Amino acid sequence: MDSEFLAKFILCVDDRIHQWLQQCCTTKMIIDTEIRLLNFKEICMDIQIQRFFYSLPPSVKTLDLSTNIKNDAAITPNGRNGKKQKQEKVQAKQVRNNNVLNEVKLRDNEAWKIIFSGKSKDGSMLLFGCQGCVKWFTKGICYDDCFFRASHKQLIGTDTNLYCGYVKKLRGE
């Protein structure tokens, strides 16, 4: 009855496989890994007895079909396709971060394209459920259609240290 069940199930399986593969990268022999991570009988049993629980990260959004379906062609009253309608281009709106930390702020002598451009996907996973948006945290601006928009919030706690460390790594410090 959960409309997000498939997403939760797929992410749960993906997470367990990812954990096992991480173990494979750090050990010398497969025996040293937790092979039980690949045993999905427990998950299936939890589903059967309605005990399955998995929280989706904030970066996973529910698709609203009523607003995302666009017709490519106009349908005439006789059911035939007419001329294709021009699809409206939705302009992304710029959003500002007025609380950029001085440690990660873009410096006057830094070239954005060389140091930071396209580097968000390589950062550490934050508590927001995705990597930190470099443009948001370093430049102080981004757009509302950003792939990493779930991180367009103020950094707190360990996220601050993780992100500051990542920026130092990018700067080669």
C-alpha cells in the first residue's frame, strides 16, 4: 500500500550490494567480507510479514505525474495528431546562499572552472542524502533545478567538517 515501496526496495537492495562491494575493495579475500549482505531472504521475509522499513534519502523525490507529463502533439477532435505544440521552456530560477562559510568561499585568485566546476558528484555524502552542491556552498548561487538541490541548506555538525575537508582537497591544501 506504500506508494514509495518500489523505490525503498530498490534502494535497500542497492545499499546492501554497495556495502558489500565496499568491503570487497578493502579486504584481500572474499571470506573477509560480510556475505550475509547479499542474502535477501531477510528482506523478503520482512516484506511478507509487513515489517519492511527503509527511509528514502531526501534526494529521492516522488514524481508528480500530473505536472510532468507533456503532450508532444495536439489531438484533434477526430483523434488524429495535429501539429506539434511548442513545449514551454521553464527557466530555472537562481537561488542564493547568503551564509557562505569563509573557509569554502570562492577566493579572488581562484578559477571556478579549474578547481570546482563539475566536482559536486565527487564529494562526501552529507546528512541531506546527497553530496554537497559546490556551486551553492562555494559560489553562493545555484539554481532551483540543481541535481544536488537537497543540499541547498546550511551546513551543520559533521557536514561542515566533511565539506570543508573536501574543498581543501580540491584546492590541494
